[in-house]
Amino acid sequence: MKSGAEIAGTFDLRNLQPNFFDDPFSIYRALREHAPVKRMPDGSVFLTRYEDVLSVYRDAGTFSSDKKKEFGPKYGTDSRLFRHHTTSLVFNDAPYHTRVRRSIMGALIPRALARLEPKLESLVARLLDRAEDRGDMDAIAEFAGAIPVEVVGDLLDIPDADRAPLRGWSLAILGALEPVLTDTAKQTGEQALADFHAYLSGLIEERHRSPGDPAHDVLTRLMQSDGEPLNTAELAENCVFLLNAGHETTTNLIGNAIELLARHPDQRVRLIANPDLLRTTIEEVLRYESSNQLGNRITTRPVEIGGERLDAGTFVTLCIGAANRDPAAFENAEAFDIARDPNRHLAFAAGIHQCAGMNLARMEARIALAAFLKRFPGYQLTAKPVRSQRARFRGFTEMPISLR
């Protein structure tokens, strides 16, 4: 068995072993203890301590979110994947980031989201009704994965009949963000973007002819944003971003919660007996099994972090999953405690790039889990859930459960 120092010494994000995806946390622990600022063979660094990750998030001037230098060689500058990821909100700095974020945020504050709650509650009830009739379900495909697609469809006012391809498009586009890009993943991502762009071009034309209510329709908000308006390409890419940002991570949040409560029955009993703990339960799921495990930055100037000197132009990977289990930041960090409070996790990042959709994700998880546990408090896993083989996003692709 390898020692912690050996594990840290041989770690390479671009050469992960199959067992990494089931349990990356023992590797993260070794890195925190032995190489918290880990130099990768490609010259990048991998950060695992909470304090270091938080300091990067708080210094957007030194640690840029602009990914053109990384994505150019990865995708090719003439690819749809390059154009998408370098035009969307998340991989840009001010002033573009500020302008787009301001337009989006008005539709994602709690007051604006309240209008979605009745429709979301009805959707959840319908999904659970179908499952109850059978007595079993795949908690990912038939529940956790079905909810965010409908919510994002509502935000963009996409007709119900047009929503079927959205989940597949999102999974394909996000799959191309993995540290190692396979030819298949690139081709699938390119095709998904081509299909989604073709659909969005028609939707944008329709909104030009007949704008929606900007208080509810995010696409109309983006089209009518103050200051310099977004062009057609920018509109399309940020609609794709909204689907991606609101889909897989929220699917993972709901799915991870169902799996964790099955794996920790004492905590499930505790929550069912004390429903007021649902808020802290969701925050603990976000900390313990962060839906998004990795973030990225590039240094704009020489800087020191964690006692290490980084040159300008250094690629930095922020390991959110490791930071959220750092014992220096969280008491008894390896324990899943649904009453943990305070819980200053970094699942939604921090600073000016803190997740724009965090209120939406929390609302979806709250409504979905409350209804699920009320209806099926004794649910059981009937087979080992299938973990998605992704380093960046942590969740499941299949989770068979019995509801009786």
C-alpha cells in the first residue's frame, strides 16, 4: 500500500487511475498533507487547502478566469467548443463577466425564483407519482436529472415539447471540460453545440419578434441588458451556459443527497424527525460531495501561494472537493453531519465568480428532497449506484432504488 507521500508524489490530474472516481478524497487528503501546492507534469499547479483555494477566489485580478490560452490548444480556436467556453459567463473576467452576470442575476434572486416554486412542486409530484405506481425508480434519470432540465427550460421559456434533447446536449458539452479530452468527447461536444446552436438561433429570432417578460425570461433579459447589448453569438453561448450551469451540478446535488442519506441511515432518520434540518442538510451535501469538484484560473502576474512562487501565466486547478474536507477549515471534516452550522463550504466558489445559480440549485434541492423523503422515507438502494467517471463533476449516472 502506498504511503500518503507516495500518493501525493505520483498524482497527475491527466493520468487518473480508475479507482480515483469512486474515492478521490483519500488522494486529496494525501495532497493536502504532503503537496498542497502540487506541481503537475504539464507545469500547472493543483491546490487542495481551503485557505489557498479561498484566497484565489478572492483575488480575481491576480487569478484570471479567462481560458483562451488553455482552451485554444485543447479544442482548436476554430471549434464550437472554443467559441462557447470563451464566450460564456463563467470563463471570462470583467467587464464582460460583470455585464452578463448583472443581466442574469435579476432573474435568479430568491424573489424572482419564487414564481417557479408552484410549477416545480407539481413537476416533482408527477415524477414521484409515476415512481410510486411502479414501486421503484432510477433516482437519476427519473428524478434528479429530470428536474433541472425543466427548470432551465422555464427560465429560458423553451416550449415543453422542445426540451427532450437538453439533458443530452448539456452532458456532452460539459464532458469536454474534463482534464483529458478524448476524440469521442470532443466530437460529441461539437455535435451537441451544433444542434443546440441551431435550435437557439430560431428561439432568439422569435424573441426579437415577440420579447418575453424580462422579469421571468432570462433570454429576453439578456437581449435587453443595459449598456452594450450582447450580440447573437453571445446570447446563444450564454443560454448554453445557463443550461450547463443549472443542469449537471443540480442533478448531482439531488442525486448525491439521496445516496448519502441512504449510506448514512442515522442522518436520514435525524432529518425525517427534524425537517427543519433540510437547509443545513443541503449545505452539508454540497460540502461533503461537492457537485463541482474542480475550478480553474491562470495567474496574471508572479504571485506566492501556500509558500510556493508561481510565475505569470501559470495554470491553477482549484480542488473544491479537497478544500471542503480540509480539517483546518471544518471540524471533524470527514464526517457527514446534516446539522453542521456554520458551513462555509466552497461548492459555489466565492468572490465575484460565486455561482450565479446557487439560489436556484438550493431551491430545487429543497423542494425535491422534502417531497421525496415525505413520500418515501424508507427508500433503499437496490444496487450499487453507477458513478460518473468524471473528475470535474461528481455524481452518478444510475441509481436504482426501491420505494417500498
